[in-house]
Amino acid sequence: MPTATPTAPAAPVPTAARPASPEVTVTDPALVKRAVKAAALGNAMEWFDFGVYSYIAVTLGKVFFPSGNPTAQLLSTFGAFAAAFLVRPLGGMVFGPLGDRIGRQKVLALTMIMMAAGTFAIGLIPSYAAIGVGAPILLLAARLVQGFSTGGEYAGASTFIAEYAPDKKRGFLGSWLEFGTLAGYIGGAGLVTLMTALLSTEDLLSWGWRVPFLIAGPMGIIGLYLRMRLEETPAFAAEIEKSEADRPKVPLREMITGQWRALLLCVGLVLVFNVTDYMLLSYMPSYLTSELEYDETHGLLVVLGVMALMMIVQPFAGALTDRIGRRPVIAAGCVGFLALSVPALLLIRQGSLFAIALGMGALGLLLVCFTAAMPAALPALFPTRVRYGSLSIGFNISVSLFGGTTPLVVTALIGATGNMMMPAYYMMAAAVIGGVAVWFMTESAGRPLPGSAPAVEPARH
């Protein structure tokens, strides 16, 4: 089935800023829907693993790092978790340029295989009691495989959806990528919570912890099937056609120095997106438990409730970015975090369930401004021939330096200053940087992607 139909000079296609192109890409609604499902499932699987690993960390520490010191066990477990972030930029530098060379679909199929294999492998690793030091080494190796593959996942998935989507619905369709993120995280964390409630501590330590990781195998097969059924994106297919052969290799240097302004904007936008994301979804459960001595189960349930609320709002916010633009929505999120981070954290620190839910809910709704807009806004920063590569590099460098380090940095700041409001100040600083990036970015809603023909839905008869 063809992915696009080039037409002769047609009636002008309304876009926000540029004239009609002599060629128009007419999208196939069925293919677009399948592309969104395939991309979102990969993101869901990545965050399913994230949720599982985060919430079963104490158990994993006892299985793989039996030092007798609970703190040392937890630190070792999160050290293996953090190692995945260190190799993400390397994965981006490999998979991104490869996606611009051989195609998005092939690389996304490869990252899906690697991600599923890495997660499934964790469920098969013998315990420290069985094989000694080999157990944590194998855990670290599996985490590195996951991190390396993740380096090509988000940028590729957002590029894939953006290049399939019609210009007027790119925000709405892109928002389903982060819907998958939230669904995966809720699925992973929820499964761990259910197993913790149903199984004894002994059963959880002996075999129960393996179950969530082993589920990744079937999930990966389903995701791979969906991705293998897809054809290449219309934008990339048009690039191949223009060159009349396989595309020439774009040097890595050109993806960086040739796109330095867009890369800086990408780093700034991803910084505010990921600092606030990791602060709310990853750090806040620990903050409630360790700093505020809040009941662990209740803290987790509040976070899961906030994510469920975000899932409900997500598609509507994505559609809003198509109507009023990406810039106003992202700017609203930055202003909101600047103005409301302190009041929200004061509510959370008040300690009652209602106050915590209200503060967390406010931060979650502000975060939707980013989760709804970014999957469409980030790919639009780069032209088609370097989109996957440049976006992978910018995205993963920003996530590794700022997003993934957020829990560690904020914990260290609280320890150094004794100031329990540090999470709010850190989010405010990120909002200022994000606001500067929004100021300099160009609006992309309703417009063709750089280097691509206008993309429209088929005419209704």
C-alpha cells in the first residue's frame, strides 16, 4: 500500500506561513493510525521498564547487591539504572544518523528488538546468591543495552509520527506518543504495586520480581510486528526519490555544526520538558517517602492518579496545539512552572492526602503542556535529511545531562542546603531556560515540516 500520493499542482493548501507547494502529500488515514500505534507502543515499553525498575528497586538491591546495607543496595541498583543514561547519547549518535541513512522504520524495528531483549534478559539473570558477582555485571550489561537502544527510540518515534501526520493534526497525533509513555509507566508501576500487595516478601525475592521483566518479551514481539508492517514515512521516501538512489551519508559533524541553532533550542526545550517530567514522575515518590516521611503506598497511588489525569487530558492538549500553536502551549507550561512550583510544593509539604493530590495534580497538568506539544514541536526544528540524527543527539544529550540527573541533583542540593524547597527552585530554573528557548523557536503548527511537501488528509466525498 503506498504511503503517499504525489499529485499534480493542486488547489492551494492552507498553511500558517508558506505558499502552496507544487506537490502535496496526501496521507493515508489507516497508515497514519498504525504508525501512531507502533511508535507509541515502543515508548510505552520503554517507560513500562522505567516504572518497574523504579518501584522494584529495593527488591532488586537485595537480589543483586546483598551488602547487608539497604542504602548501599539501593544506591547500587540506581547506579545500574543511571548507567543506562550515560550510553543514551551514544545510542543517539549511532541510531539517529542511521535512521537518516537507511530509514526510520528499519531503525525503530531494531531499537524495539534491543529494548525488549534487554528488559527480558533482566528477568532471566540468576541472583547474586546463585552466581556471585556475575549477577550485577549481567544486570549492568542488560541496562546498557536498554540505554543504548533508548538513544534512538524517542527521537525516532516522534520523527516517525511527525512525518506520517497531516500538517493540521500533527500535534494531536504526536500527543499519543506521550500517552504511550504514561500508559507504560502506569502499567509498570501498577503491576509492581499489585505484586507487592499479593506476594509475600519471600516470593517476591525468589521469583516474583522476574515477572514484570519477562512480560517485556511478548510486548516486544507485538511492537515489532506493528513496526515491521509499516512502510517508510512519506517524507523520508520523498528524500530517497529526490536523490534517485540511497541517500548519501550525512557526516555527524554536519548534524551538529550545521544545525547548531536548532540543536540549542532542542536542548533548552528538552531540558524543561525532562527536568519537570523526572521531578514529578520519578523523584516525587522518593521525596514524599524520604523527605516528608509519607506512606510509600499512598505516595505511589497519588503519582499514578496524577498520571491517569494526564492521560485523560493529553489528546485534548495535543489538539489544542494544532489550533493555537505549539509556542503558546509550551510557553504557558513554562510560565505555570515559574509561578506555581513554590505554591504546589508548599501544598505537597502540607502533608494531607488532599493537599498532596492538589499540588501534584497542578504540576501534572502543567507538565501536559510539554508532553502534548513536544512530540510535534521537536521534529519540526530540523530538516528531513538530518531530522532523526540531529534530534537524537540534541534530545539525548539534554536528557542525560539534565533530565536523568534531576533526582540525584535535587537530593544533593537538599542535603547541602537543608532547604526542602529545592525541587520547586529547580523546576523554576528549568522553566526560565525553556522560556528562552520558546522565545527563539519558530511556530510549526499547521505548517509543513522543514524540507517536506505539505501533508494533507484525503478529500472527503
